[in-house]
Amino acid sequence: MEPDTTGSAVVTGRANRLVTTGCLTILIALIIVLGIVVSWLWYRTWHDENVNSEREEKVLASLLQQARDTADATARALDTSGTTDADALTEVIWRHTEAPVITYDTSRREFTATAAKSAQYDEEVIVPGGGPVEMTRCFVFTYIHRLGQEWTSRVSERDDKMCRPGTDVGGMVRLALTRVSNMYAEDLTRAGVQKVLDPTGRRFYDVRNVVRGGDTVTVFVLVSSSEGAVEQCYRFTRPVYGDDRQGSATAVPALSC
């Protein structure tokens, strides 16, 4: 008796149709899942970009407002300082702006302070690696005093490269503060401070004068940026003790050394 090929063919056909239908179902399901994933990724990217943009704008607006508030507060402090001494006025400006570089135009009776200000915001990202993002902006503060008038202030935002030399100077001043603070009183001479600040002779620090008075030593140092684009005189003040202990130094910009 011959085998029933007709029945086998029917079963095989049904099996093939089931397999084909199953594959199509799986393929459609995969396409749907993939579409959902792609749509979610697109939405998250769009959402995160918008959130980050809004946070960045808020930080920038906050930095600018802080700069304006600083300018106004400094002008008021200059008015109430009761002094016309340029170095004393420079210190007032420094204490409010923390600007590492401050210059004075005697003909215009105008101070200019350049400082970089920073703030952070939390960045939204899908993949690991997000978190705090620091934003820095360069500001130039201008203070003008006309005879018989109050001090006026102006603040403007400049390109970051304008603040880089001053930021460099600020870093060198902090390093010098640590080194001067760690010196013994007997070594606080012009040659001694020069050796400590500039052991390799790179001339970023030029010690101009050392003055002893009572229980303090004042060191005048011309600090240069790494590329020599900016120079700023600083007045370092260090207490001295009879037992030659070390002491914490302070530093304030000065108009001349």
C-alpha cells in the first residue's frame, strides 16, 4: 500500500504556515518594541536638551545678575570708604569683586577689575556620566569717580580669553600665599622670598620690596601670568613672632610695587 502523501503535505503546509505566521508575529513585535525604544530615546534626548538649555540659561542669567549686584555694592562701598587713596580703593574693589587683576587710569579716575565668575547646574543625560556642569563667564567691572559726584559702576561680559591671564595670576597668588605662610620669619627677606617663590628662575614672581614693621612683614611682589600677558602687583602681609613661628599670610592687589 502506498503512503498517504496527501495527508503529509497538508500537515507540512499547515506547519509551514504556522512557522511563517509565528515569525511574522515575532518580527512585528520586535518592530513595535524597537519603535517604542527609539521613540523613548528620541523623547528623552529632546527632553534632556530642553531641560539642560533652560538650566544653562538660568545659570547665565544668575551669573549676570550677581555681577551687576557686585558692581552696585562695590560702588556703594567706594562711596562710603571715605578715602581717595588709590591703593585703599583698590582693596575695596578687590574685597567685593575678588578680581585678581585691577588697574587704575589716573587721567580718567577709572578703575577696571577683570574677574571670571562660575556657577554649576546638574546636567540631564541618558547614559552615565552626567552630573554637575560648571559654567564660567568673564566680567569686566568699571568704576568711575567724577569730582563732586558719586562713584558709578558698569559691568560688561567679555570673551573668556580675556580673563585667562587674570585667572592664571590668581592661581599663582594662591600658591605664593601658601609658600610665604610656610616661611620662617628669619627667611622673610627679598632674596629669601624670591628664592622660595621662584626656585627655578622662571620669573613669574618678582619680589620688589620687603618691609618689616612691628610684628608684621609686608612683601611686594609683581606676579605675572604664565605667558606674560598680564602683570599685577600684590602686597603680601605676614605676621612674625619672637619664637620664629610660621604664620598665615594675606594678599591684596596693589597698584604699584
